[in-house]
Amino acid sequence: MAYQLSDLQSKLQTQIGDPNLSSSITLDALNYTEQNIFNTFDLTLNSAQQTNTVTSGTNVLASALPSNFQRIVNIRVTSPTNAVDNLKKYYLSPDQFRENFSSTVIIGTGPLTYWTYWTGVEFGNNADQTYTVSIDYIKSPTLLSSSTDVPTVPQSFEELLILGAKIRIYEQKEDFDYASQFTNRYADLLEAFVARYSTRQVDIQGNVPGSRMRV
């Protein structure tokens, strides 16, 4: 069977045993499951990269961040070659940044160093030349809507998606005892999923909320 929205909805209807189960309920359950997973964990599946520029004489990005942007992981200067640098070490929280820089007090011009993100990326000084930057960021999962849409969760973890949706559907029916029958299996699959797709590919020791082990 194909791995797409309509097939997942059919499986949910069959496994729950309710021929009158609304397609809008199964759609919401599948989307809420994916959103919960990808809003909780930084995974390779919801990681992305954008190439942008900071124009000479400015202290902001020349282009808008992508519409699916959630948060920045890192910014790297990629050109000119004599200015290549990893800017993660220069990140300041918005409060720290405002204590030292403001929209009316930009400290001169120079290479890109201290920066923050509030409503957009801001640097503490104007660029002394035009820089190309590579932005690693976490993105929002694409919502399922069309019958042929394919989930962000890969087919190898289809059971994770189905169980998460079933738990939500049974909870909506206020059948909490039945929903609880799936929570341990869901937690085990979530643990394996995060271990497989974590952005921390070398050192992935950490706690997965809801799991019974460390991954």
C-alpha cells in the first residue's frame, strides 16, 4: 500500500473500527502527531539551510528567512574566503544584545561578529563588505492536506505515526484507558526514531520525553 495521507486515514479507520470516523479527525490526528514530534526534537528531517547575504553598510540579512523557519541553529560566513567564520560563538540573547547594541547605536563597521535573533537576525555592527552567510535552521513540518501528500515521518516509522494518531483519536473520544494501551509502544518507537534522525549524530546521549531509556 502506498504511503500517503489517504492510505494512512484508511488504516486508522480500519484499526479503530469506526466506519463513520471523520476524515477531518484522522487528518488532524496525523498532523498533530507530526507537529508534536518535530516541534519537540531537532532532527535531520526538519533541518534545512539557507544561503543569504549581509550587504556592505547594513547589519541585517538582505533576504527574508524561509516561511517554514522555526529557529536558527547556526550562521556561518562562507565568503569572501578570507572572512570565512563560524558565528555561533558570537550569538547573544536578545537581552544581552540590547544591553550592548541598539537600533540607534551600531558600533561602527567591520567583520560580522556579535548577533542575535528577535524578529530577525541583527548584527552588532554594520558590515564592512558584502558577506555571504549560510544559515542552518530548524523548519516546521509541512502539514498534510491532499490525499496524495506524503508525511515527513519516513515510511519505516509509519507505526509511530499511526500509533500517535490513534492515541489522539481515542483521547478525543474520551476513551483514555484504550488510548493508554498504545503509549508504551509509541514511546519506544519515538525513542528509536529520535536516535535514528537526531541532529546529534555522533553523541546522541539524552533523554527522550515519554521514553523509558536514554538515547
